[in-house]
Amino acid sequence: TLLKLGRSCKALWDGGRTFNKNKIENYLQICSEAEPGCIGKVNSVVSKEKKQGRPTPLNTIGLLKACSKALGIGPHTAMQVAERLYLQGYLSYPRTESTKYPASFDIKETLQSQSGDRHWGNYVRNLLHDGVNKPKGGVDMGDHPPITPMRAAGGTLSGDMARVYDLVTRHFIATVSHDAIWQSTKVCIEVDCLGEKGKFSIAGKELVTPGFLAIMMHKQYGDEHEPVEGLREGVEDEEERALPEFSVGEAIPISIGASSNTRVSSNVKMAPSSSGSRASLSIKELMTTKPSYLTESELISRMEKHGIGTDASISTHIENILKRNYAELMPGRRIAPTKLGLVLCQGYHLIDSSLVLPKIRSDIEAECSRIAKGLANKDDVLRKAIETFQSKFEFFIKNIDKMDVLFGSSFARLADVGKPFTRCGQTRRYLQFIQGPPSRLYNKYTECVYPLPLGGTVKQWNEKRCPVDGCGFELCLYTVGSPARTFPLCPNCFNNPRKEWGELPDGYGSLAENAIDQDDEKKELQQKRIGGKTMTLDCPLQDGHPLISSMAVSPDPDSGGLLILDPTGGQKLKLLSTRSPTTVYLPQCIQKITILDDVNEVLKCHLMRITFKPGESPLEDGSVKYVCCFPEDEMMQKLIRVFHGSDRLKAQGGRGRGGSGRGRGGGGRDGKRRGRGSRR
């Protein structure tokens, strides 16, 4: 460490790192015993200007890497945001491999559209006045031009859309700006007593002309560079600061420091200084560290390098390995393989390494490119690819036992950790309940897994069976919310929803029309549930499921769902909304409710037969039997109490059991419901 005129800087040994500690301690001992003291002399001072080149225009790969490094937005999300900006006319088409603007592209007109922006408008006006620089050379792939802004946003965007638009616009302006200029200085110092082994250097740089750096923070997402031979790993080559002034021949007295484990002579002499500078020489002892996990940006670069995926599919590949729990996203947007992912890769390597190495994928991508250029016949490439993968598939099937051995040694068998729960409708065997997380049911005879809803609790329900034809699974009860709401659950129908039953219960919309697409969507949904990526905070079955329809006594206009009779019964009879945390408490004078087969054809809900407790009937004639259509019956509407609860399992505090007990038909503060007639 060197100190001059109150300014400190570091001089690094030209020998770099070494594992020979005794050799370094010997050099330190020589310096401590030097007469009349250890002196360092300045051999050379070299100062010159260096240019930092402006960035090349932005293609899809560059955008994905930039969003991950600078904005912390994952590739899949970044692609979705860029496509929304394109559809709204703010950006050009975001799927492109080109990094060179076509000759027909009007750079000045595009810049002119940004001259009124409050963030970079002044910079753009100055750039147009001083003259636009020629964009740095790139490659025109002939598909689409680089990603550029198409019109000014004018403060109309927000959230991730605003951030991505800001990044793209600043990058575009930077590509036609001037290079940044740095004043770089290197000072070479030699310690006399060590001769050729005593060479040290100090390097620093100072920004002279910011150029494009004034509009874009290049360090936020600069390209990853391969290690340069001779560069000291882990040490910044130049400090971003101005160095003190040094002159050739200047002598610098050096004091000797040491680490706690280093033994040097205690008789240390220090020569006087005439230049007002001094230095201390010490050993920095560190441990080697393992490489860190790849960041998203680094992974994208590796995928591009090895030909894994295209600009349009790379983000999807990364999203898939995360969704399928083969890898997980760590702090700093690093991607770490999970235990499942590691065992899967080991199994593929054990059977056929080519299935996980990048070569076979890159070969197919290369053949597709040859087809696009007219250099190969599509049918020939397709036939060859099918033959290759068919042979690999057959070989893999013959050796699948090797994969089973790996998984068996790395993971506990589900059949060994579960307990019998409910019966399967296909085999009539008990399904094993796996506590998780996430919780799921497992059939050890068919090896089928049925993920259970996440967000509540599941329990058995008196061996009742699902009424759907071809199902017959024993039903469970799913409890969620506060106060607790309990719904019937069929494990099979929960994992195999049908389009005719309506929208999916956990916000995934409707299933596709095409049967193949429906099957893909069901598998995707099941993978998310197995990975614990979805929460089910209302009825787990679709409203059109035969079981739910048979329990419906009223539509719920506030949520678009249904009101069904609480399947648990109990002393406090109540109706539950399938799509909102709403509970309708029925009067305590009711002893029993039976849902009839008769249906109101207008409201599509069942009639119900009510049995009142003897002597507590609200009917004028004192009858204890009463049949009604709940949403149309004024007497029942006056007797109920509505509670709007929480969709979470445990309450977060509240107003007591009264809750926000106002009737759904515009009832008053007494918590009683006023009839739905006026709402229809």
C-alpha cells in the first residue's frame, strides 16, 4: 500500500498469486533486513488515452442478458414484457438475431422522437446538434432489425414495462453516441533489494469524456469476457480514480508489515523520504474459492455459444427447468441445480451422455438453419432426426433400470414414507398420503401421483365416492380460510379438470379447445402443483363439476361462483361461496336441510327442504317442513347472516365474528340479509 500526499493506492506484485508461502516470506525477510532500509524506485510512468467503445445494437439475446443483469428481470418475464411493448407500438419486434441497423433505418428520425423526454431529451438534442456517430459494426441476419424504440412513452408506462422501455431506449441512444475516453496511467516500481523479483505496478484511470456512458450505465450489463492471459484473476486491472503524480527515479521508503502467521525480523529500518511518499509491504493471504453458480446472463451466453435453443426459445428453456424443479433461482439471479436436476443429469450421463450434452441439440439447430438457407432438405433432416432419437429412445428404455437405481439411492420411495389415506377409483387400492411439502397422494401400484391443493388442509371424508362416470375416487375434504370453509375434493378430478366444467378454480382460466392442448395444459398445471407453485384458496373443484353442482343452492353474484351447503354439517348450518371467502350462516332454528333433485331452471340451483326445530318454526302456521328456492325466498333472506372472511387458513386479526356482516343484497348494519330480488 502506497501513501502520497494524503492519497492511498495499491501497488500489485507482478508475480501474481502463488501457493509457495515460504518463498514469499523469504522475500519479506530480505526486505526487512535491507540496509540502510527497503527502498522502492519508480522505473516508469506511462499515461495514455484509452477508448471504451459504444455498445452494439440490441438483439434478443442482448436484451435478455441486459434485463437480467441490470433490472433483475428473468428472461421469460423480460420476453413477455418486450412483446407487450411491441404490441402497443413502443418497441420494434423483440425476436431478432441482428445487431446491425439496416441501411433504410432512419436513426435521426428515431432520435428526434426521443428529444422531448424529460430524462434523456437534453442529451438527445445535444447529440443531434453535435452529430450522430456511426453505429458500431454488427451483423444483419436478415430477419428483423435490432430492438429499438418506435415512439416516445411520455410517462405513460409503469412497472416492468417502463423499466424495459427505458433500458432499450438508453441502449439505442448509446449505440449512436460517441465513445467514452479514459486517461489511463500505469506506474512501475522496483524494490532494489529483490532485483527482478521486486517489480510492482499501480494502474488507475480517470474519465475524460463520458460519451455514451452519460446515457447508459454500461457496467450494469456489459458483455461477459473470457479470462485474458496474464490478467490477475479477481483483481481489477485499473482503479477508477486519478493517481498521485509520480516521477521516474523517485525513491519511496517501504516499511515491512506481515500477516499474523508470518515471521520477519523485528529489527526493521526505514529510509527517510524526500518526496513525501511512503509505502508498506505485506502479504495478503486468502483461500481459494469454488466457482459460483452461473447467473441467468451467463447461462444465456453459454446457451448461445453452444447452440442450445434460439433467440425465441432460450427464455422458454430456462423457464421450463425452473418450473419443473430441475433448478432453482438463487439470490443474485444465479441458477443452481436441484437434487432432482443433478440426479436426472447423472442418470442420463450413465445411460447416454449425448442426451444432456449440448452437441446433439446444437446439431439440430444447425440443420434447421441450413434448411432456412436452402442448403438442406427438410424431409431428409427430419427423417434423420427421427431415426436418431428413435434409436436413442429404444436404447434408453432398455437401460432405464440404471436411472431407477440412481433415483432409489438418492430419494426415499414414496410408498415407504406415506400412509394409507383414500382409495383409488381405478384400482380400489389405498392411495398413500405424502405429507410433503407439497402434499400429494401416491398410488404405489400404478406409480401415479396426485398433487393436493396448497394453502389449506386435507382430511378424509367417510369413504364417499366421486359421482363422475369413470372416476369413483374416494372424496376428501379441503379446509381453507378464516373462518374455516370446507369443500369436497376429488384428487383425480382436481388433477384432470374438464372444459365442460368451466374455468379452473385457481385462476388459470379455461382449458383449450384442442384435446392435445388440453392434455399439455393439464400436465403443466400438475407440474406446478407438484412443485408447490400454486395456491388454492377457494373450492378446489370447478363449479360445473357434478358434485359441486349437486350441492349448489344459489348463485353467488359477487364472485361469479356458487353457494353450496357446508359438507361437514354440524350444529351451525351454513352456505359457502366457491369463489370468495364468504360464509352465509343459516338461522339456528333449522334442524336439518336436504338438497332436492328439483332445479330452478332460471337460476340453475337446487331447491332445498328445510326441517325446523319443534316449536321454533318461523312459519305462520308453525309447520316444521318447508321447501324453498334459497335466492328467491324472502323469509330465508331475512333470517341469514353473512360473513366476509379471509382466504387464508389463519385469521390475521379482525372485527370479531360479526365481521363485515352486511347482507349481499344491500343489507343493513344489523348483519341481516335483505333479499336478492332487487339484484336480479
